[in-house]
Amino acid sequence: MEINYTHPEELLVDPSFINWASGIKGKDHEEWEKHLAAADPTQKTIVQQALEMLAGMVVQEEVPQTQVDNAEHRLMESLQTPVRRIAPIRRYWWSAAAAILLLIGGTWFYRATSKQSVCTPYGHIASQHLPDGSEVMLNANSSISYNDKREVWIQGEAFFHVKKTPDKRRFTVHGNGFDVIVTGTQFNVVNRNNRMSVLLQEGSVILKTADGREVQMKPGEYVDVTNAQLQKTAIKDDKMLAWKDHKLVFDNTPIKDAIAIINEQYGTKIKLSDDSIGNKSISFILPNDNLDVLLKSLEATNEFKVNRVNDTIFIAAP
């Protein structure tokens, strides 16, 4: 787990952070505990600021004070550095604030100060209208935080249809280490783990990196940001934007890469029983909102066998 946040707002739209801050046991909890143990003072300060922001969220549920104290004690042990004690609170519980959110149509939604946030769970996509009239469609396991100044912070993947304003005020999407600056256009942004990319469908955008480099993009262009390196190519958008139609498109994709995409989409634990089949390619369209149908489609090719062992799914040769 590699995490390098520069603003506390980014943490507020990270589902894994929300799970950890809420005290939910599981993979996210374990990874955040390890991350905080090795984090530098700057990262720990950002985590502290994010938790204090959560303290200002209204929660419509009473929480036992002992649970509050236990959660705070766990935080302080994880940070391993002095932090200002958060005053005892009942209806403003920092660790539960993001867990007891209002669930609207499969989308986690909450409001904190002047910003609003939307978070989609695994296996779901959602649309959101922004204050300026722009529209955003979020892929599964994704989240955005936005204000009324045409600024959006993203974790995951989303497609933007930005509305032009009479004064041509710019619209900015903030990712980890890059910004996308536009006035009115349609584009797709991926900011997930170590993958960052922008696909421009219509209009024009400027991709600006943290070190000041700028790339002017034209419709049909795709820019991948890997290890601070920019690579611009022309690409067909039907494959990359298939998720908007609840589809996953694989075109001569190695099964090992397809599994990584499926795990990311559904939050599943799918593994190869035999690494020798990892480079075996698949080429077909699968649904991205029904895992059972997807797995049955894999078996229907007669090239793979699916086995379930507890909470892990293994893909093997037939």
C-alpha cells in the first residue's frame, strides 16, 4: 500500500481511509495500520487533520463513549506521535462520522463544511450533478469531493461533463500529483493506487503535474502518468469508457491483468491457481455490475475453471 496525500480532503474521499477511521476490521484496517507505523511526520499530520475534519460532521446516531475512547486510543497508538486530544464528543464522533453516512441509491454521501463528497461502493456506479451544473459519473470503488468553486478532488475513476460558464471560469480536477484544468469539455480521469490517466473525449484540457509540467490535450488523446512520466497516445474511447454502460471490455487481455481489474471493480479476492495461465488472453465483453454472471461467462469459454474457497475465488485451467 503506497499512499502519498498532500491534502486532508483527499483522505475524506478515500474509501479505505473511511473504513479505517470507522474502526471497520479487514484489509483496509490492516494496511492503514502498517502505513501509519511507517509514515513520515508530514503524512501523520495530514491524517490528523482529516480526522479533525471528520469531527465536525454531524452524525444522526448516538455512540457509546467507551467506543469513542477506544477508537481514539487506537489512533494515538497508530500515529506514534503526540497529537492534540479530540474533546469528548457524542453526536460528533470522528471515527464513526464517515461510517454512519446517508446511503442514497448505493452511493455514500456526506457534507462537511463547504465541501460535499460522494463515494461509490464496489460493483456500483453513480451520477452526481455539481453546483455549477457540471455532471460527474463515478465508477465503482471511487469517490469525489467538491466545492462551489469548480474544484473536484478524485480517488478512483470518473467521467466529467463540464458545463461552460459565461465568464469561462476554469474547472479543476485534483489528483495525486496532477491537476486537470478545463473550461468546458468531456473527459475521463483515473486516479487509483499508482495508476493515473486522462482520456479526453471532447473539448480541450491542460494536464498539469506537481513539478509544473503542462500537457495540452486534444479530443481522442490519452495521457498516462506513471512514476512521474507522461506518455501521450491516441486511443479509442469505447473500451476505456465501457464502464459507463456497466461493461468490462477485454481485448486480448492477459487473464492476470483482467483479474486485477475485476478485483478492483468488485473488491474481491480472485487469484490464479496456476501462474502458467496468467498470460492466456481473453477477448470479450463482461458485465461490471454482476460478479456471478461475469464468472459464469469466464467458465463458458471452456478455457477456465472457477473454484470458491471461503472468501477467495481461484481461476484455474479446465
